[in-house]
Amino acid sequence: MRSEVLNSGKTISIAFFLLAIILTVWAVPAPAQTNTRGLPDFSDLVDRVGPAVVNIRTTQKVSQNPQGFPGFPGMDPNDPFFEFFRRFMPPGTPMPGQPGQTPRPGQQQAPEREVPSGVGSGFVIDADGFLLTNHHVVDGADSIIVTFPDNREFKGKVIGSDQRTDVALVKIEGKNFPFLKIGNVANTKVGQWVVAIGSPFGLENSVTAGIVSAKGRDTGEYLPFIQTDVAVNPGNSGGPLLNLDGEVIGINSQIYSRTGGFMGISFAIPIDEATRVAKQLRENGKVSRGRIGVGIGEVDKDVAKALGLDSAVGALVGSVGKDSPAEKAGVIAGDIILRFDGKKVVKASDLPRIVGETKPGSKVNMVLWRKGAEKTVAITVVEFETETAKATPAPVEKPKAAEADKFGLTVGEPTAQEKSTLNLTGGVVVRNAVGVAAAAGVAAGDVILRVGRSDVGSAKQFADLVNAVPKGQATPMLVRRGENSFFVVLTP
């Protein structure tokens, strides 16, 4: 009996033990679901697109010295004397065998030979052998050698090259070439994986990967770049930036670097911009861009608020070229361009791009912000050409000055020479600036054209306008310096 009781107790103890385990397990929360998706495998993508990515080598013709002197321009950089001559020959000294050097009497002209001048990358965009690369890859080349991953080599011909966008179109002879599909940049999102293929430091068919860091990045160039953290180095230039579908979304073009090597930031030309350029190069051999003849600057928050704009948008007109389309359309310094041909100008760098893409000869509407209201003007776009700024000589005539000390300004009527030189029809010239005005960047020689929404016609009018400004009220002034105009916001 005792044995049965003991056995029964053991059974009960075991039952309670098992129940406790079950309750403990039930009480412990289930682990959170984790993202089981691993990192992407790029091998299939590279297998598909790799055959259409090429290595580009360029050569230049240089003269070689018949007497065997190691002429610097054609010298192999690995030659131990290369660095010696580079460092110690006086600047501008013509080296024996250098192109353009006049031979001495009785000396024969040195024969020419081709030497390597650069290495880059490119990619085929159609089966007929058209390929894209960077302008700086083929610029100045006398010959171009295009090498495919299967070691086939072709001689390339530059159909057209555009320095402003750094895009070049090259043609090789043949048919049925492998080519890449063009992607949609608008569908590309920041944070998406991207792949670059190219020849960094001449290492052909190198693959690197990363993510899109930013879109529409302004670097002072004509185009809004795609920023990535993909490793890009010298030799990658002209190679494709690809999405995970194997479509080209950009041309690798630049890096940000303090050392000359990759530092985690690289930039690619958006493929939609590149293909627009390539289309013109293919049809015309050059790119034709629109121009309206204005100098522009950014609109900051203080200026926008003072001028009555809801936000800091648009391009501030700083100068208007003489006889330019803008002058003929009635555009004046101080206008803010908000829309051009129906397209919004969010920041100043948008305007050159929008105007540049407009066909010369087109007549379009442009919406301005002037003196607190929108104004629409019709403007005819002309073909882009380089404009040179005119130097402004110092005035000789002794000017008269009047004080307007609320802002720390001493101003005066422009002299006859200043009116002629600067083509002034109004405004007052700053003779001295201290206090609030000096702190805002106003300097002697500047011309004040407008206070608030009122144009300035004389020093007396300027003083009256300034004296009427209530204490503590932010007041925008349109200031001209040389050929450029800008707003400053002063608070007395």
C-alpha cells in the first residue's frame, strides 16, 4: 500500500512539473518575425549585362625624337627618367620630340607614334554598335579601342561629344552586338540597390555594388546627378549604373574625393538626360541648347518672405543680357522666375536645365514674381552661345553723397560715367556702408535699384523710402553689383 501511495505521489509530482513547463512555455512571448530576405545575389545580373559593357582605351599621336632622346610627351610613365623630366624641365620648355617644336636647321621632323592616353568604360545601347561613355574619356583622343569581355576589339569613332553634360556617343562597326536596356530614372528610389561595371585602374569588367544615396544632386554642373555609395574609381568613368533588373539608370561620371580615390560618394549622369543628349549627337553630331540671356541666383528664405512668396522657390534674375530674349520680353533684374514653359522652377539650377532642353526658336510663356505679384511674359528661346562679362571701370567723376543712416548707408546719384558704364536708368550708388547694411554684405560701389516694391530714382527718394520704414520691419532691397543683381533684407 505504501508503495502504491508513493508511486501515486510521484505521478502527481511529474504531472505538476509537466504542467509548469507547459505554462512557462505558453507565457513566453513568441519571437518577433525577422526579415528573412537576404542580401541580393548579383551574379545572374552580371551574367546578363556583362557582355554589353566594354573597356575603352584611347591613344594620342606624339612626335618621337629620331636621336633617341626620351621626349617627355611620348615617354612611358614607367620610364625612370619620366619623373625627372616632369619635375626639373623648366615650365614651357619644348622637349625634343614634342609636337609643334620647330626642327633645327638640317634636322628632320620627328616621326609620330601613338601612345596610350587614357582608360575608361562604356556600354552598348543598340545592336548596331552605338555605345555611350563620358566626354572626358574620349576627349582629345586620336584613336579609340573598344574591347568586349570576350576579348573582341573594335576601332571606335566618336559620333559626337558634349562637354557640358560629359556625354559622348561612339560607334563601332558590326551587327548584332549585345546591348543594355534603358531604365526609368523616375522609378528609381533612394535606398535601392545598384551595380556599377567598369574598368577601375584598367581592371576590366570589375563589378561593385551599393545603394542610391540621393537623386537630383546638384554639384555645380548642368545635370542633376544620381548620388550612390558604389565604389567608383578612375577607369570606371563612362560605365553603366544598373538597377536590379539589369537596366541602365545612369553613367558613372564623378566621385567626391580629397585623395583622388574613392571615398564613399560617387555620381552618375541620369540616363534619361544622357539619352536626350545622345539622340541629338546621333542626329546632328552636336547638342543644340536654348538660352534666354539671364544671370540667376538662389532665392533664400529671408528674401522670399520679404517679397511675399510662400516659400523659397524659383530663380532670382541677377542680370539681363543686352539684346537678349529676356530683355526683349521685358524681364528685369530682381524678377523671380517661377515657371518656364509650364515647368516649375523649384531652385535656380532647374532653370538652365529646363531652358537648355527647349528647342531654339520656340516661343514659350514664363511666369515671374515681381513686386508681390505674378506676371506672365512670352519669350523666344535662342540657341546657346558663350557670353563674356564686361569689366566695370572705376568712376573718375567725383560723386555727391547723401546720408541715409537708418541702415548705415551713404548713397549718391550715379555719375554720368557710372550711368554709361553700368547702363543705369535709375538707382543710387552706395558710397559707404556700415552697421546693418555692411553686416548684410552691402559695399561701396553697389547700386540700390529698389526698396521694398518701389523703384529708386534719386538719392532723395531713397532717403524718403528708408525713413518711411518702421523700426524692426524687414525690408528687401534690390542691389546691383557689376553686372549682377541680388536682394538683401535689412532690418532697421
